[in-house]
Amino acid sequence: MLPLLKATADGNLHKTADLKELLAKEFDLSDEERRELLPSGTQSRFDNRVIWAKTYLAKSLLLDTPKRAHVAISDRGRGVLANPPEKIDRSFLMQYKEFVEFISPNNKVEEAVKTVEQNNQTPKEKLEEAHQQIKRMLISQLQDVLSDIDPYKFEQLVIDLLQAIGYGGNRAEAAQVTKKSADGGIDGIINEDRLGLDKIYIQAKRYNNPVPIREVRDFGGAMLAHNARKGVFITTSEFPESARDYAQNIDRTLILIDGKRLAELMIEYNIGISPKETFVYKEIDSDYFEN
């Protein structure tokens, strides 16, 4: 991680692919070493380590990620290089709350320390922790992709997700996305069931900053105008607490789904992603060996 941070010290915007080449030269890696694969055989060990190093540095705010597949050193990163440590590892990054929040699902320091320092985990524990780390990285990557998606395409994505969850029947009969203009504050409508006995109204907005409370209130008003009892507001960013309070207190059902929860649902229902490998954990079937 320290060589990667130093490679960005010039303050310029760097492509991740270019940084891989710089680091490969610095470590004097042979072609054979560059081609060495992880046990899964799907990715080179070197590329994997560079990607994780970039992720850890970005999550610790030592690197900025102003655009996809590009990084630049941050003010915090410059501060580290002003008096550089011998190395940057996960223990070093524990001083940053953003890193702690990233590696600990419950944002608890003691759990994060355990994650960083524990070397006596069982194979199952290591497998489960690795799965969670990969999932958190995928969530972060999905949020980056969603921040750049075309607004109308985002509306289509939301309909696909709700239909995959189980609302309506096939896509054609289950949902519709309103036209780009004159939608009356409603982005989409999806049947709650195959017969269309009830409908759910949808607002899908791409934001990079927290959603303004007025947007949520406007959607609530649009639901009232359409005599809608159920609605879902989905965004790529976050909702302020005032928006969540509003959604809980109105006399209709309004569910707010932020960018992190959206990414989790996309992973769960395979929207915009595709499974690459499956690992099956097996245990002895005690019943089989009983007389």
C-alpha cells in the first residue's frame, strides 16, 4: 500500500491500470510472477493485491477516487507521505474511522481489531470473513457504477430489481416506467402481485449527495395525488434522518432505500452482476452414519 500511495505523490490523476504497471516495475516482477494466479485461477495474485491496496487506501481517505478506475492522492495521503511510516498495512489504517467502518459490519472498533489481528481463525471463519470482505468491496463498486448511470436506465434497473424480488409477473405485465417528462412525480408503477390487485409507485433518483427532504415530500404528495397507498423511493446516495422521519409518519406506506441497501439487494437478486464462482462448505452428515 505504501508504494501505491507514493506512486500517486505527484498529485495527478492516475489510471489503476497504469499504477499496476508502475508497481510491477518497482517490484521488478517477472512475467511469470505477473501471471501467478490466485487459487481460484480467475485473477492474478498481483492484480488482486493492487485492487485491494487501492480499496483500502481509498476507504481510509488516503486516496481520492474522482472517477471510475482512477485515483489521486488526497490531503490525508499527502500528510502520511510527509512523514512516511516503514509500511502501510491494515494495522496502520486502523487509526482512521472510515477504515474501521469499512472492515467492521457493525462499526465496532473491537470487532475491527479482531478482524485485523486474528490469525488463528478456522478455515470456515476465514472463508466467511473473506466472503464478507468481497461483498463489501462489491457493494462499494456497485455504488460507484450507480453514481454514473443514466437516470432513465436507473429507473429501468429499479423496476428490474423489484420484479426480481417478486412483484408482478413477467417484466412486460408487471411494471411500467413512465415517460421522461410529465410523469407527475412518479417514475414507475409495479404490480404488487401477478393479478395486479394493488400497485406500488416508484421514485428512482440518482444523487451523489444526500437526497433533499423536499424530494421525499414531493413524492409523498404525488402518491396522494394518484391515490397511491404504497410507494418506494430508491436513490444511489443517502437519505437524511428528516426524510426517514417523514416516511414513517405519513398515512401511507413509503419505503426509502439508499445506495448501500440498493447495492445489497442487487447482489442478492443478481441485478447488474453475475456469479463467477460458488464455494460449498460441507460438514459430516451424522445421521448417515447412525445405525
